[in-house]
Amino acid sequence: MKLFLNSLKGRVISWYFISTLFLLTIISLLTYQEVKEAIYQTMDETLHSKLQIITGLLHKEGNVLELELSETVSGEYSIPRSGHYYKIVINKNETIFSPSLVFRNFRFIPNTNKILNNENKENFYFSKGPNNDFIRVLQKDMVFMGNTVQIFIAESIEENLKVLKKLYFFLLAVVPVSLLIFGIFAFYITKTSLKPLEKFSEEVNNISHKNLSKRLNLNEQISELEQLTFSFNNMLDRLDRVFTLEKLIVSEASHQLKTPVTVIKSYCDVTLLKKREIEKYIETLKIIKETSENMNQLINNMLTLARLDSGILNREHLRKIYLNECVENAILLSKTLADKKQINIKLDTLEKVSVFGDKEKLSEAILNIIENAIKYNHNNGSIEIKLKVINNLACLTISDTGMGIKPDDLKYIFDRFYRSDSVKNEEGTGLGLPIAKAITEIHQGNISVKSEFGKGTTFIINLPVFNEKF
Ligand code: ADP
């Protein structure tokens, strides 16, 4: 049962069942009540007309009030216990009564409250007749030709009760039968309505990491499902992109790490073949140290990218910081490298600019670009750095007089592990620019490049200036 209620089908059917039961019960109760009231109203109107006829037949004979004999009072009223009765009490002692009543002193004792019809000053109530059957009574007190007269007109309601009883059992049977029919209907409707959802789930089940490029068929007949399929396919697009990227990273990383590990192993193998001079060991250890430093750089870069991808740096970590301080940090950190190649770093303009960001990460992004400007520069070359605010954007440009980038390479330099052929003899991981790009984008900024092969390269970073609304 719990399993059934946990399913969508079960819930729809249960709600359908409960609401139908509620609705049918209300309708049945109202119908019964309405019919009952209509029957009693018709009966009361009949009693009222009969009272008027009987009142019309009252007349005075000498000093005595009498009821004129007519067909009306001799017909149905003449048969004992016929179910049609009248009784007239004059001045509380004299009684005229219909032969159908059998006893002169028969009393119409109320067994329900009397309901007064104000308009005609008539009282209506239920009582028991001479047959012990249920009767409806109309009682009217009046003064007629100087006499106090109390008139009772009564009709048996046994026939009406039978009709009401039939209606009662009919409605009692209608509710479960209708429920059953509605239930079958609801089951059929939910089953057919949920079929496309089952098909959808089947299609989703067939998608795994092996066929992430597969997409779900759009179901245009059901708008909700169309929207769901659309969102699902969008999610698959995103997953596919990330998955492909992950695969690329894993294969590139293993490829990149394989070379230094092979270098280290070969040097160890060759050196250990025989006993050598101490200088040879020192030389081997130096090579191993240098190679492992490169490996360390690669692993650190991969870790940084993986952390950025996982959303470790989100807007909650950002504060008001000064971009000019990040530039100064990066210049300081790259000084040793620049000095080795006698490269002059010129700070053209350095405006004090605040941005909403992470100081450490922005310094790292700028450092990656300055280090490239040094690495891919000639000895005695120069680098020019400007930081200005243009149209509410912090605009940082880093230009070098280096080798420049070939136009064919330009569109790939922000791709992970991409290195142009012209720099293959320089140490590098191909991850410096992707890291700089990811950091800039997390800060809602962008990075672009202009280069002329053989003359130099300029990187431009634009970041929104800090404003209180951040
Ligand atoms: P790495 O420098 O470790 O190779 P990057 O991602 O930092 O990796 O740079 C990617 C490629 O872009 C470099 O291999 C190089 O070909 C090119 N590049 C980047 N900056 C410069 C620059 N200032 N001058 C010339 N080429 C550059």
C-alpha cells in the first residue's frame, strides 16, 4: 500500500478516489434533502387546499356549527383508516371528525416540533395515525361566526416515506458503483498519461558515461515533458563537455607526467649500472631535481584548475581588494626570473583600483601572464604594464617585446595543455593561460590577447570596478 501511494499513479488515483467520494457523498446528501423537502412542501400545499375546502363547507345551522355534507368529505374521508383525516373541535367540546378516523376522541399528538407558517397562521407537524402509520398534520386555530374552532387536516405519508427510502438506497448504491466506474476511468487515464514518462525514464536509463553524446527525443505532444526533455538534454550537453574535458585532462596529464618519470628512471638506471665519480652522481641528482620541479609545477597547475572547476572559488570568497596591489605582488614574485634574462619591467600607469575579488588568485593569474612575457621574451627585452579605469572597468594590459604568437596558434592558447610548436624547447605545462582565464571569468571579467609574430604580445584583462551593490 505504501509502495502504491509512493508512486505517481497511486497518488493520482488516490486523490481522484477521495475527491470523487467526497463529491458524490455531498451530491447524494443534497439530492436526498432537496427531494425530501420538495415532497413535504407538496404535501403541505395539499393539506392547505384541503383545509380551505373544509373551512368552506363549515356553516351555521341555527346556533350549531355544522359541516356541509359533500363529495369531498364523504369520499376518501369516509373509508376507515384511509390515510386521509380531518377533525374539527368547536368551542373545545364539540367535535366533528371524518369517519376514516374511527374514534371521535382520536388525538393528533405531535411527535416532532410544530412548524408555524406565519402567512396563514397554520401549524405543520408529524404524528401517528389510527393505523399507527406516519401522518403529516395541519392544525389551524380560528374564530368562526363567534365560535373558537380548531381544525386538524392529516394525510398519511407512508407512500412518501417509501419513495424516500427507495431514493436513499438508490443513492447508497450509486456512490460505490460510480466510484468503481470513476476508479477504472482514473486508472486508465493515469496509465496512458504516464506512459510517455515511463518511456522518458527508459530513455534516461539507457544513457551512461559510455554514450553521453546521446540525446533524448523531444516529446512535443506533452508540453511539460518537452520542457523536461529540453532541460535534460541541456544538462547532458554540460555533462558531456565536462566529461570530455576530464578525459582530455586525464590523458594529457598522464602523457605529460610520463616523460619526466621516464627521464628520472632512465637517469637512475644508467647511473646505477656501475660505480661512478661523485660528480656524475651530483649531475644526475641535479637533473632529477629539475625534472621533479617541472612535475611539481604541472601537478600544482592541474590541482589549481581542478579546484577552480569544482567551484572552490565562488562569490562568497570574494572581498573588496585592490587590483594594483595584485599587480605589484606579481611583479615582485617574477623579479628573479626577469633578472636572469635582464628583462626590464616598466610600470607605465598603476591607478589605485578596487575590485570584488580574491587577492591571491588574481595575483596568480597576473603572475602567469608576466612569467610568460618573461619566458617568451628575448634577453634584455622589456615588459610594459598599465592599469587604468575605463568606463567602470579595471583595464590591465601586459605587453612584451617577445617572440609573439603565430595567428594560427592564437585561438588555441587558452585551451588546456596547448603549447605552440615554437616554444616546445621552453619549460611549461600549457596550463598557465587556462588558469588565468578561469580566474578572470570567476571575477566576471574577461581576458584577451593581441600579438604580432616576431614583435611581441599584449594580454588585456578587464574586470568590473568594485561597487557597493556587489
Ligand atoms: P606554458 O607557458 O606553460 O606553455 P600557457 O598556458 O601559459 O602555458 O601558455 C600557452 C601557450 O601560449 C604557450 O605555450 C605559448 O605558446 C603561448 N604564449 C603565452 N604567452 C605568450 C607570450 N607572452 N608570448 C608568446 N607566446 C605566448
